[in-house]
Amino acid sequence: MFDFANPYLLYLLWLIPLFAAFYWLARRSRKRRLTRFGKPAVLAHLMPDASKYKPAIKITLRLIAMAALIFVLARPRAGEKEHDETVAGIEVMIAFDVSNSMLASSTDDAAGTPRIDRARLLLEKLLGRLDNDKVGLVIFAGSAKVQFPMTTDFYTAKMYLNELDPSMMAFQGTSIAEAIGMAVNGFSSDENVHKAIILITDSEDHEGEAIEAAKAAAEKGIQVDVVGLGSAKGAPIPVRGSRGEYLTDRNGQMVLTTLNEKLASEIAEAGHGIFVNGASSDALDRLADQLETLQKTEFKHVAYSAGAEQFPLFAWLAFIFLILDTFVLDRKNYLLRKINFFTKKQA
């Protein structure tokens, strides 16, 4: 299997035909300028050492070297192999709240770390502890949707986490029940694999029925753990695209969003899981320990062995063609200057 570590850099190859076109236009412009001074056949005798073909050879060598260097930057790899391996783990579905209230501070200080940033950091560290488990992601606000399905590709999962933002959802609000229901549907049909939902929210449930949804998940053998973000005192919600402005109600009063710990605890209890405050220093340890209580089940997953780097080959090619370019001069070769390869000798 052949691929590239930085495939987007291959777009630089478009520079090759672009430079070739510039060279062709420059040569045409030079030819037109020379015709102002006389006929080309007459001028050729005034420049006996000027080669017609070596400039084209030199630009070709340089463009090949340039293409080779672009391949070096793209880091070609070969020999990657795909194989199945059996590992033991659990399935974890993350339900991540991306409502506007998650932009508010995670502490009593309005200028503190936003809840969504603290949640992303906590999850990124948690993914580093899941080892051979599978993970999926559901995002929700006024509605819910699957961001990525169950996978063992934690690298891609972390990339998705860094991009989470309230702008990803058209309808705002907080529909926890729908998020739990969609997370339940995101698990595999294998009944032998133990499953858990990690609900990350400030628990401002605008739609209701969250506790019933957690109970329904628990009845299917799915544990529901809740990570709460925010504080009981509350914090204002920043207005997107502005600095220092906060959301207000119809009366002009600043809207405060608080962490509903009571509801969060009730959801976790109904889902046979635990509630942890995302701001606590032991939140990560408690959450990881809770997942460890689930028995790991063996399942197969696709693994890849890393391919060998092939860029040294292209680096040598670039080096060789650049060396050749230094030896190709614009003047005619002394031994071949009297030979004309493309015209017949006059009788």
C-alpha cells in the first residue's frame, strides 16, 4: 500500500505546469524581441555559442527536481499493511453538549475557561486511557446528530473533538433525552460487549425526559455517566462574534447559565453510572475508574502496520537532477557545435 503522510502538499505539483508555461511565454517573448534586431538566421551567426536546446533541457531538469522535492515534503510511504487483531475493550459513546451555554465560563469567574474547552481537554485525556476500546461521538443542542460512528481510530476522534463548536448545530437548546437515545442507537448490536455513555453537559435540559432516557439505556445494559460543566452560581453566556458582550433576555437582563447538579446526578443514577463535576481535580480519574468497572470483551478490529518512508529516494532524485543542471551550460558543446541535428545540410 502506497500513501503520503502529508498528501495535501501534493497540490504544489500544480506549480510544475505553471512554471513550464511561464518559461514557454518567456522564450516566445525573447524570440519576438530578437526579431526586432534582424532575421533569426542572421542573428544566429552573431551568437554562435548560444544553444537552442540547452535552456529547455535545464528547465526540464529543474522542474523534475522541484517535483521530487514536493514528493519529499509529502513524505511517501510504502509497505503499510492492514490486518485484523483481537483485543479486549468496551464501547463508549460520548454525548457532547454544544449548546450556546457551553461557551460560558466553567467557574464563577465570567472570564474563566469556557465549559466547552474544559470538556474537550478532559475528553482528550480520557481517550488516552481507553487503550483498545471503541469510541463514538454524538453532539447535541436543540437536536442531536452523530458526529462520528463507533471507531478505534482515536487520532481522528481527537481531531473531531478540537472542532466542536455551537455553530455546528442549527437549532439551539439542550435536548439531553434525544442525545442519549441517539447514543444508544450508535452502539454495535453485539450484546456481549459492555457499553457506556459519557454525557457531557451543563444539564440545562430544555426538553425534559432525560431521566427516562437514561433509565431506558440502563435497561439495555448501557451505563450512563454524566460530566457536569459550570457552577451553581452561574455565568453569563458570551455573544459570538463580539468581545465583552453577553446574552440578555427580553427585559435586557443578563442571562446566567448554571450547572444543574441535581438533574445531572439523577440522570447518572437512573443510568447506573456516576456524576462527576468537570471542574474537579479528580474528574478524569473517577471517570476512568468507573469505566474500568465494565468487563472488557474481546473483539476484532483492523490494525495497520506503519509503512516505510520513501522520501530519501525522491531526495536523491532531486539532488541528482540539480547536479546535472549545474553541468548543463547555456552554451553549445564545443565538440558538437558544428553538428546540426534538426536541419539538412545544403548541397
